Amino acid sequence: MTTTQETRWIGVSAPRREDAPLIRGRGRYIADIEPAGTVHMAILRSPYAHARINGIDTAAAEALDGVYCVLTAADLEGIGDFPTIWRLPGQKESNTPALAPGKARYVGEPVAAVVADSRYMAEDALDLLDVDYEILDHVVDVEAALADGAPVINEDLGDNTIIEYTFPGINALGVAGDIDGAFEEADEIVSGRFKVGRYSGVALETRGLVAEWDDLRQTLTLHSGSQVASLLRTELAAALGIPETSVRILTPNIGGAFGNQWDRYPEDILVSLASMKLGRPVKWIEDRREALQATVHGREQLQEWQLAASSDGTVLGLKGRVLSDQGAHLHSVGIGPAWVTGAAAVNQYKIANYHCDVVGVATNKTPNSTFRGFGGPEAMFGIERMMDKTARRLGIDPAELRRRNMIQADEFPYFSPGGAVYDSGNYPAALAKALEAVEYDKVREEQQSLREQGVYRGIGIASYIHVSGFGPSAILGILDYYTGGYEGSTVKIDPHGRATLYTGMIPMGQGTETTLAQVAADQLEIDIANVRVVWGDTDQTPYTGFGSAGSRSNVAAVAVIKAIEEIKAKAVRIGAGLLEADPDDVAYADGRISVKGAEEMRSLTLADVAQQAYWAHKLPEGEQPTLEATYVYDPANFTTACGTHVAVVDVDIDTGKIDWVKYVVVDDAGTIINPLLVEGQIQGALSNGLGGAMLEEFVYDEETGQLLSSTLMDYLVPSFTDLPDFEIHHLVTPSPHTEGGFKGMGEAGCFPAAPALANAVADALSHLGVEVDQTPVTPSRLWSLIDQAGG
Amino acid sequence: MAETMSVVLNVNGAGRSVSVEPRKTLADAIREDLGLTGTHLGCEHGVCGACTVLMDGEVVRSCLMLAVQAGGAEITTIEGIGAGDDLHPMQRAFSEYHGLQCGFCTPGMILAGIDVVSRNPDPSPQEIREEMGGNICRCTGYQKIVESVQAAAAIMSTEGGSA
Ligand code: FES
Ligand code: FES
């Protein structure tokens, strides 16, 4: 481990090596890839929420000049689909099919695919496909889907309940708390019912794929923006029934992923199959409407919570029921995000008695799956709104109520009744710092005087935890999560002493290439310019257990550190031989291999030793030539990032418009590798979080089951003028579990954003008793709340 | 094959005759016929600004125009900004101030930023936010883009530099 004073790159805002091509317009995104002979795919999607498909007449489309083939479900004989990788006990499986087999279950579900000379022509051909649909009753609301007599989405499963999973609130001693006792003992019982809106990553780049089948070599190369190429390779080979050794996934630049690209999708199978059929490269680029209809959605939950408190503000118990609107099929992670909501809802607080039922519900909507934050932001919305409601009921300041219930810095590791073990943090310190930064007492005073002038200012606090660095594989096994939690790294030192680092991580904008180079440069104590990072090719890069996410670089960084430790140990052994010294007397420092105490005289550069390692003329007995190592790191535990955000807003009670006054962030993500990039990640995650809090929503029409927000004119993403400047402060509590002390941080910004905003708005309107229990808090929604409250 | 029309596109100072279907957008022609893939497509319905190019000095959305309408105009795409290592101040500022993450919005943002500063050499953060409101970024939360454009404006007022 590099000691602090030798550190040169960790903690430095190293410039991003990713930028050079991107600022010149020379990035290479999926749409920019077009091998010779490429033909183009377009996909016919169901215009109905729920309809039986009695037949598809493809003749006219097939007859169109320039059309190569049409695929329907009938062509998928022998082709599999992608399994749900999180298979909780009792979860009724309903994998997402590549093409709707006999029945379409949501608007946008793939029904057929056409391949033609150009995308324009392929779309012409879609118009000629004649599908005989028999429209069925649909349901796009979770409660309606659970009601007796509701249309059943997947008849094989009997009804629309996919799973009912209970968190019994097991404590550190392995016994469940006394939830009924807590509620009997309570002075106050506070209830809340929250609708967390359906929204998603909506990356600026839509998804896309290019598949190249080589029939002579029997290899399939898939260019894909998947965040988890190894897993895609494994699952795609299985679905297509070809050996995994035949499949290579290449990842170009990705124009945003936000978790949505963690999933496997029907189109992965369709382009591959078409390429295998035609023996030509097949390209598919999603258009924006498809992106909004058919890239996974996220978040949507209906939560009911009850909180038992004593009059001094102690939270005695929390119980809840979370209905997760899964959409029509389980997609890749199943009900995983909702499970995480149940696991995380106790947040930073010592709540001894906890009980939560999580219910996964099928509806006629786009599958709800992986999206930045993965159930955590939903949990934070519930608990942080409950804390504010409780504070108001008890007449205790919301900051004070939080402080009284927080886990203290000396209580780690903390066994949460949600089932997670929190590794470290200092929650009260983060809260205090946030309050200080926002000048809490002053803002509270101003709030009073402003109100007299008719300005409705509100202050919203939201604290959060983010359990990340998803974890020890054995724990994932216990959770029935069918991947590993490890990341691998291969480091090769070339004969000139430069390093090439191979990672399974996929840079999606978060600067992974730069941060991993920083870690490697520090560890080898060489100039960062001498480190190259290779990613995005399953033929070269190590298998990733879990895949890339904004909060995975911490795990990947440890794999780099460990691989380099092995390299340094080998360099010392080889160097000792060359220096004719005992290996115990030789050390690696400053990028050199030297005899301890004689660094001036008896010393070799890394390049000297590397050259010898490749010549292999004078290696110690039993030593293998070359200088490279691979380390696969399986985290010892989860890491928990944490912090507090404070939002200050003014609400216009005549229009429901929200104006920003201030937004303060205090976060603690352990050791920071690159402060500038961390700020960028926090700001970006906040824009995702606040987007869903204020604007973004997939709206379904109850009557028709149509997705109403299927253009960017209806699905509103935050623009320049919708977001505030964020004032960011850090606390640094290094993770005790990971080498380097890094914690995952790329998602944390979106955790407290929605409750901070909702709490601020409710606080601004406290005189009217307005409660903000649904996201997004659009101006029209807020205006009706104000109106109903008589404001 | 549908009927095609011939049109001369003047892009980044060079004129090239291309033969395109009348329905082909300028964005697709720039990307496919001229091979300039720095112009990106994020929505193809005029909302996101990823396809921004400069046409006769004004920002336009190349997804909303047909290629055949662009004959005779002087078009600048991201590839026409900065030469080799001699980057435009806007490009340098985006990199230095971390005004980009995934980079997909970046060509459009850089062109829009150049346009803003060409009209207002010393824009305030609020002015930048308002003027660039037609360009969407999903990664950065905008703050560092605003800082980048401000920094570039400062460099440009001392060094000069325009599209
Ligand atoms: S692609 Fe032209 S504005 Fe979005
Ligand atoms: S940097 Fe990714 S969209 Fe702007």
C-alpha cells in the first residue's frame, strides 16, 4: 500500500484522458460504427398495452426492394431469452422475450424486426407489416393490478403478484425486533403514503448495437454499450445456443448509461440472430420514441409507511409496505431495486424494530429495472419524508429529530435491521456540516420574515446512506443474486517499464479510465503518462463479476492495487537476483527496485527489471518470465457512502413554480481519487435525482394504456435553467474494508435529491399543511395541492 | 432505391457534392455521406441540441433540416473547430473545467457555447443558462458546462478565437 506522503495522483484532479477525442467530435459511439456491408434493423413495436397477436403477415414487407429479412416470434424457435439474475425465493419468473410470443404486454414491446439496406428502408418496411391484434383489457396501475378480476399479464403465473417478500427486521443478535410492541409503546404513530414516480436514465445517446457474424470462424462480434459486457457475453451465447468462446463484446464510447445499460435487452438477441442469418453486419440504433418506450424504466413504487415515535422524538419502530410496479416482464434484476428499498429504508437511524413487505406487481408497462441508485433513492424518499412528517407532528426541528436518531460514529460496524452491515461514517458530523454550510439558523429566521412578505421559502433536509461496492460474492449468493461481486484487473509491465492495465470496467462518462490510471500510477510510483488503460473488449479484459456502475470503481481500484502489489513483489524478487542481494533486503520505492539502505548505489529502474523479466536470461529459480499479474478482488464487505443534502427553495403559491435559493451537499464517500470528477458525478447524479423529483415522468393513460411521454417534448428532462448551482462539501471516512479506503460514489447524489426537494416544498407550505407525497412535484401537481389546501 | 438529388454541402470550408434522398436530414448527410460523426443525434425531433451545427454563423439543429435545403450555406461542425492540437478555447475550457462526462452532448454544447460568446463576450452564469437552454446534457447537471463557457469567454476576450 502506498503511504500518504508518496501519493502523487490519488486525491489529485488529474485531467481526463477521455476528453481529447470527445471535445474534437472524434468519440466513437455506437452509431459511428459501420463495418463494410452493414445492413440496418428496425423494430416493430406493439401499439397496444395488451393484445393477443393472432398473426403477422410479412409478405408485403419481404417483397419490398432492399429488405433482407423479417423476424417474428416464429423465427425464434430454439432461441432462448435472458434470465433474471436476481431470483429471490418465491419470485415468479417471467423473463423478457426477444419478440412478443403470441401476446404483447406493453406499448413498445418488440413484435417483429426488419432488416434492410438502410434504416429509412427498414422503417418503410415496418409500415407494410400487417399484424392481427386482438386487443385485451389492460392495467397500468399497481393497485388495480392487484384487485380481483384484474387482467392478468402473465397467465402462466396465475395473477399479477410476482413476489411478496418480507423484511422481518432482524437485529445484530439474529432475532427480529418487536414491531408490535414498538407501536403499542408509541406516543405518536405517523403514517405516510408515497407515490414515487416512474422515470429513468434517458441517456442522451439512445441504445444501439452492431452485430457481426463471421460464418467461417463461427464468431459473433457484438458492439454494444452494455455496462456489463462479460455477463452479456455469457447470457447472449446461452440464448443463441452458441459457445461463449465464439462471442466477443466490444464497447465503444457510451453516451450515458445510468444503470439502464446494465440490463440485457431483446435487441441484443435480435441483431445477433439477424447477422447470423444473413452473414452480414446488422446495425440497430434506437430512436428516441423507442428509447422512452423500450429502454427500462425505473423507480415507480407505491409506499405505505407507519412510524412509531415517543414524544422525545425517538423512533421506536418503522413498518412499511412497498408495491413495486414491475411492468410487464421481469428484466435482468427482477424486483431487485424494490428489495434494496426494503433493505435501505431505515437509513442512518437506529430503528430497533422494523418490518417491511415488498410486493412486486406486474402491469402493462415497460419493465422497471436497473437505474442509477437502484431502489436506494426510493427508500430515501420514504424515510426522509417520514422523518419530516414526524418532526412536524412532534413539534421538533427536523434536523434535531434526525440528530437524535442517528447511528453514532463509534457504533460501526452497524447491523441494520434491513439486513445490511454499515461499515463506517459519521452521520451527525455530515448533518452538522450541511447545516453550517447552509446557515441553517439564519435561513430559518429569514423564513419567518419572508413569509410575512408573502415569500414562501422552505428548507428541506435529507440524509442518506448508499450501500455500494456490491459485495462479497458469498453474500450475493445468500441473496440469490446470480453473479459474483468481484472485479478483476490485469496489469502488464512492458519491457520498457510502462504499464498497461486491463479492466472489465466500462467508462460511461464517469472518468474510469483516468481514475484507474491514477491508482495504477500511484501504486507503481511512475508517471501517469506511462499507464495505459484498456477496456471494452471481452477478448482482452478480465471477466467482471458485477459489471460497471457509477459506484463500482472502488472495487475495480482495489483489484488494480492488488495486481500491482504482485507485480512489485515479483520485480523485487527479480531485482534482488540482479542486484545480488537477498530479496528481504530489497524494496520497491519511487518506481525503482533498490537494496534497502543503499538506494543510491544498488538500484534498478522498473524498466531495467522489466527488460530482464522479458529477456528471462537471469531469472530466479522457478520465476516465470515477463512482468504481469492478474488479481480478481472479491470485496470483503459492502461499503456505505453517506451524507446529508439541504435544499432551500421558494414556492410561488399562485403558479406552483419552485425557485432555487440554495442546494448544499455534504457527502462522505471515503478516500477520493479525483476530486473534480467526484464533483461531476455528484452534480450529475443530482440532476438525475432532481429531474425525477421535479419533471421527469413516464405517464400512462389509464384508459388506453398508452405511454403519453414518448418524446422529449412530453418527457421533460431538466434543462440548464431547471437546476441550481450545487455547493459541495466532503467528509472523508475511509472504508475500513477496502484497500485505499474508497467507497462507491457515482450514484449517491441521486439518493437524497427527491426527499430534500419534497421536504423543502412541504416546509415552504407548512402553513397550508401541504404534504408532498408524490414525485415528480411538477408545477401543475403542486398547484393543485396548494389549491386543495385552500392556498 | 428511392430517387436521389444532388446537393453541394459546404462543410468546414470544403465543398462536397453528395447525392441524397430528398427526405434525408442534414444530420444524416453530415454523418453518413460526409463521414463527420461528431454531429450526434439524441432525439431527432429538435429538443436536445446534440445535432447542433453552425450554419452561416447561426446555431441550427441539423436533425430538423433536410440535406437538400443546406446547399450553398456555410456549415461548421465540431470537426471544424480547433485544428489538431491548436484547440479552440471553448474545447480547452470544457476539458479543464470538466464540462463533459460521456461527451455525447459535447459537440453541440461547444458549438452553442461558441455561439453564445460570439454574441455576448462576457456572459453571466444566468445568461449562459438561459442562452444554452436548448441543449440538453444528462450527465453533468450543467454547472460545470456553465463554468466552462465562462472560462472560455474569459480566454477568448484576451486571446481571441471564434468559430
Ligand atoms: S437530435 Fe437534433 S435536436 Fe436532438
Ligand atoms: S456529457 Fe453526457 S450528455 Fe452531456
